[in-house]
Amino acid sequence: MNEKKFLTLWNKYGQEHLIAHYKKLSKADKNIFLGSMEGLDFDLVFKLYSLFCQSESARLLEKIEPARIITLPSSPEEIYLRNKALALGKSMMRNNKIAVLIAAGGQGSRLRFDGPKGTFPVTTVKRKSLFQLFSETIRALSIWYHTTIPLLIMTSEDNHNDTIAYFNINDYFGLDRKSIYFFKQSMLPSITPGGKLVLKDKTHLFVNPDGHGGVFKALLHSGLLKDLQDQGISDIFYCQIDNPLVKIADPLFIGYHKMYQAEISTKVVRRKNAEEKVGIYLSLDGKDTVVEYSDSFAKKIMSVLDKDGNLLYWAGNIAIHMLNISFIEWLNAQGLNLPYHRAIKNIQTVDERGNPVTTTGWKFETFIFDAIPLANKTCCMEAVREEEFSPIKNKDGENSQEIVRRDMNNFYRKWLQEAGFMVPQDINIEISPLFAIDKDELKEKLKGKSLSFEKDIYLGENFTV
């Protein structure tokens, strides 16, 4: 990299501490330092810093109301529409129109786990990793629909190589490696509230992924968007790696998305309470959108009740979307004008002597749901929380591994109960997608059979009854 260019840039933005640090480095370390900054958009970071330093102006909105959402069906008309959507979604799966994209750029640090979050052991009996669980689901779906479903995994600079190595070591969990695509989202430098870039170590700046909204740009720049179009893929099922209950490539969701000719679709669940930390799906000025729970505006509406005493804005975003390929192409052509959000975090840096210290940093991110109001047509579908949403985020407490495994146990226990089996509460249960892709297949496989529940039970690919 050009030394003069970066010294000029650091002078322009008052980064004298970096200049002083750089001058102390050996020639070899200077080259590493400059090379590590390849592709980082410093002008954008300082522009965002200046923007967030300004006082937030009041949000002027003409109309705030609940969005139109496809709720759980109850009337004959709604059940008819559901069945029609389900058939349409299954047809799209059989006709090779759907790819699956998993956002997996995070590390397991909040779980006190060393490695990509996708490698964290999560299942209730076999302790399969999130990546293994998701991969086996893709494999089972490909068998079920007599197709090969492309699997796209969005990584980050921090975990890209480790993620690929993990799949290699595990022989891609039985998937055709030609159908798996790894691609990286972009990174942005973090900055202190005082406007200073932060060192991660002596030859690298502290950087963070640019948020899941970076998926649109990353798909284009990686060449994957064109590859998918060449394969005849029309839509992408999007989810995040931290939710083991996600119903991957749900044909009902796909069908509603197609039926409404939506460019982007969203799944929601009913919020547990006014304080739950999920985005709120609603309508602003006639456009569907998601308001993040940390937004100052969200705090004004999170507790608003309807005439029956229930949350008026009940729809909680669970980061499951359908994305139309043509819409992604259009977003990129328009310049991807997604707003940036600021997260204030404690980050690990080094002092002048290279000793580790903690400081406060600002991270700038874009969110995938900010594309919703940019679409001409959208769709939103209610899901059952207990069947589709239990994210693993923390080592202990809320959204911890203990809570997630409890929810997974309850999920599998309900399947078995509906198949006619009563399972003691102290028994752990795990049902591989390679044994049954859904409760209907499970019920069919276990019809007329008996199971023993004297110990934890695992129904896997080779399980016989």
C-alpha cells in the first residue's frame, strides 16, 4: 500500500497516535500494517463519526400504525390461502428456484467459546454444531425435494478461513461441496467517542463487520449474485446462524412471498413483553419497516397497548427473510443507500507498549431489514415462537445455551407427543432432520412403533425402530 496516502489520510483526520505508532515499526511490520488496511473505507467511517456526533433530530412521522401481517390461519378462507401458499412454495423448491443464505460472520466470544459461532455445539443429545445442524437440514431438504439447494454462508474477515477449514475437516457434512459458497462481508474500522481509530495489535486496526445489511453488496462483489441467476435461482431464503430452531427454506413462507410478489419478506413472532430486545415490524408513513429496539423512537411505542390490553405493535422481527434476486440487483444499482446504525461496545485494544487494554468503541453497521421500506412489495408472516425462534447469544441468562437447549427439547418433545408418544420431562430428545424433516414425516415413520424413554433419545439418520 502507498505509505504517503495513508499518512496524508491520518493527518487529515487527526490520527497522530497512529502516525507515531507507525514510525516505530520495523519495515516489515509497516508493510503488514499498510497491507491490513486494504479495502477499508476510512472516509466513510469518519463521515459516520461526524454524523453520529451531531445531536439526533426528532423523528417526524405522519402516520404510525401496525403493519399488515399474515397471522396464523383460523378461518376457512385463511386456511385455503395457507394451503395454496404451501403448494406454491413446495413447487418452487422442487423447481430449483431457492437458495439458502446463512449469515455467520460472528465469533463465539459472548458464549465464551473460541471460534466461529457456527462451530458452537448446540444440539441437545449429540452436541452437534450449528453448522452441522443447518447443513444436515439442507441435505435433508435436498433429498426431500429431489434437488440440490445452494447453500451460501456469509462469513467475516475474522472467521472466514476458520469456517472453511471446519467444513473441510468435517467433509462438508455430506453436502456436495460444489453447492456451498463461502463469501465475506466487508469490514469497517471501529472508532472511539473521541474520534480515534483503535489498534487491535501492533500491525492491525480494530475492525468490525459492516452488519448483516452488508449482504447485498457482498453478494454482488463476490460474483454470487450472477452465479445464482445463471443457475435459475429467483429467491434467497435468509437466516442467521444463531437460531437453531429456524425452519430453513420453509415452503409456506416461500409460497406467501411468491404469492404476494414480494421483493423482501419477513417472519415475525408475537413479542413476549414490552421490554423484549427484538426489532418491531410496523408501518411508517404507509411503508412497512422494522424499528430496532434500541432506537429512541422504538422506546416510545414498545409499551403501547390496544383496546384489549395487548401490545399494539406486537410483531417482533426474528431475522428470517426471503430476498428476491432482482431486488438485490436493483438495490446495488441504486447505490445501496441503507442507513448506518451505531453500536457502543467495549473493545479490546493495546496500549503504547502493546499491553491489552479495554476501551469504548463505536461500531457502524447496516441492517438487512432497512431494505424493507425500499421495496415496492413486501410480505410479513407470523410464526410460532416455540417452533421457530430461540437464538443463542449468551453464555448464561437470557438467550443462553441452557435456555436454547430447553427450547429445542420442548420442540422435539411436542413432535413426539403429536406422534402419540409421551416423553418424561427429564429426558433429552434430539431428532435429526435426516430422520424427519418435519413432524408429519416423524409421525409417518413412527406409526405403529414403540420407543423406550429410559435414557436420552436421539433419532438420527440410521435410527431404526
